Amino acid sequence: MKLKKIYLIIALLILISFTSGLTLGEKKCTYCPGAAEGIKQSFTCRAWTFLEGSSCPQETADLNLFWETWNSLQSKYVDKSKIDTQKMIYGAIAGMVSAVGDPYTVFFNPSDSKDFIDDSRGEFEGVGMEVGIKKEMLQVVTPLEGTPAQKAGLRAGDVIVKIDGKQSANMSVDEAVDLIRGARGTEVTLGIYREEWRETRDIKLIRELINVASVKWRMIDEDTAYIQLFQFTEDAGKEFKGAAMEILDKPAKKIILDLRNDPGGYLSVAQDIAGWFLDRGQLITVEDMGENQGKLEYKSEGPALFAKTPVVILINGGSASASEILAGALRDNRGIQLVGEKSFGKGSVQQLEPLSGGSTLKVTVAKWLTPKGDQISEKGLAADIEVKMTSEDYEAEKDPQLDKAIEIISQMK
């Protein structure tokens, strides 16, 4: 997705020298000579004030404490052989980013960057679930189809209390993912709490190579196609097109679109898939970039081959991000009913900013609005027809939500 470039001034931590745009009182200020060679030298100027008219806020940043701490570690820490300056720099940057207080704005070092990109392609090693923070608790957003997490019975909304005995309170999403992820064949134990349980339960999972299909479909009766979207990965648009062409060759006159437990993914893929159900030019979502930054509109580009096809959409607490965008677009434009339970409410926009050395910054740059202007972030989409899944339903492998969707669509013409 193409967004207005947001420049982050992180040079103070990664030791890249610059001189313009900063002052100390009336005097221009630069890094001390040789500062780029390492962290052993102190800055001659410590308090920085951003110039009026720049894109930065009018405030002073005092780096004295940072460098005092850095120098104290370097000179006084007992085991200097264990000091890794590169890790310290990564840690300082990660701490700065974490201090923003947004669980979706994250700094990735080169190794974490690779893992994140692998995830977005739908292949990685782990237990196969999306996690997030909601109501200040680490939760399962959704277990992915056919993965150890799903097979172990984990559900959207489960609270992750512990990871291998370590309390998750105050843990970031990034920290949790690092602990849960691991080489195939290894074990991780999650302490899980669910509202209907009296106490936390330990669930052991064996990590596997996770390679999740994005789209599956089947005919559920003579005229209704049932499409499951599991993730909005890079290949999901191509997979959906393949499924759509097969469905068009069938006598399918109606569609049930299942977005349950779909954690989302790429906006461009959501836009592509929405285009199959909306006429060209119809609004899909609005990207609100905050005060004085304006808004961007994303519209359908077709091919609109299902624009007149009756559709019912299934959602639940594991429907997040791009799946909420798609559901909101079809509901607002066509009045398509949402059946199931309220969606997760992950309605913010993240942009990947490549940094030096292979690191990246995943930064929240905007929030999604539905075509009618409803905010998705932290609110989610309420189901038009609420149908809850009980423990008995899961154990008996019953699906009253799908049953309700079939009932509704059978009455459509």
C-alpha cells in the first residue's frame, strides 16, 4: 500500500550523524567528532530542540540519561565480554518504539524482520496462531486452520496467562511471538484461561512447519458455494481468483463467505477480493491518517462478477484486520448480513519501514473506517444476527453459525 512517507528520527540511537533541523538554544548542535565510530564518546550537545516548521513536534529531547546509562554499563558492568553493543542498540530502539504504547507498532531486528516476512507469506515454524493484546491482556486472535493450535482446541479470545511458565502480564505481542515461535518438533506450554473455566489450564503444543492455505471452497447444496478465507496473505488474491473461476463454472447462485478466525493480512488483497463482490468505484474502506494528515479512500476495481450474487458473511472474535475491512465493505455497500459474533476490532494500519542493516519498523500510520464511517479499531463489527458457539458445540463438532447462514441464504433469491 502506498502511504505518505513518515520520517522517524532515530539517528540519536543508531549513531548516524546529522546537523540540520536541530538546535540547542541559539547554537547549532552536532554529534561530537568521532561519535559515529562508536558509543564510547559522549555528545557535546545533549538537549535537542526541533526547529519550527519541521515535521517534528516542538519539544526538547534530553539524551543525558541515555548516555549516562550507556557509559555506566560500558565502564562498570562486571562481565564486559557479555556486552553486545549491537544488541544494546536494538534494545534501545525497541524500547523507544514500545514506549509509544501501541502493541502494533514494533521494531524488528534483522532476524525478526525475516520471521515477520515469512509469516506474511503463510509459511513459518511455530504453533499456528495469531496473538494480540485486547483489554490489556495477551489473547489468541485466532488459531489457524489445521495447525497445532487449532488441533489443541485453542479458540479466539483465549487469554494466554503464561508461556513456558513465564507470566504474560505486560508482555508485548513481539515478545510473546518470540517465546511461542520455535523450531519444528520442539514443545511449548501455554497457560490458557477461558471465561467458562474456573482456573487456568496448561496446554502443551508441539511446533510444526506452518503452511496454511488461504482459500478453500465447496458446494454445500445444489446452488450455494461455501468459501472459507483463512488469511489475506500475498497469494490469497490469486487463490481466491482460482476458486471464483471454479465457482462460476458451477451452478452456484449464492455464496456464504466465512471470515471466522481470519486474522487478516494485506489491504491490497482485501481490496482485490472485495472487487469481486462490488461494482467498480464503490468505496471499500477509508484510511484515516490522523489530525492534519488527511484520509485515503480505497475503491473497488472489479471485476464485480459476484456483485449481484446473494451473499451471507460469517464472522467471530477471530475475524480481524483485513477480514473486518472486507466484511464492513460488503455490509455497508450491499446490506449483506453478518452472522456469528462480534469481530476482534483490529482496525489500524501498519506500514513496514525498511531500516539499515536489514531491520524494519512496523508502525501504525492510520486507522480503518468502513464506507459509512464506522471505526473498526478496538470496536469491531457487531454481527447483525448473533449466534454464539458453546463448548458443547465445539465438542460435538456442531456449527450453529454456519447452520444459521445456510438458513438465511436459502430464503434469498
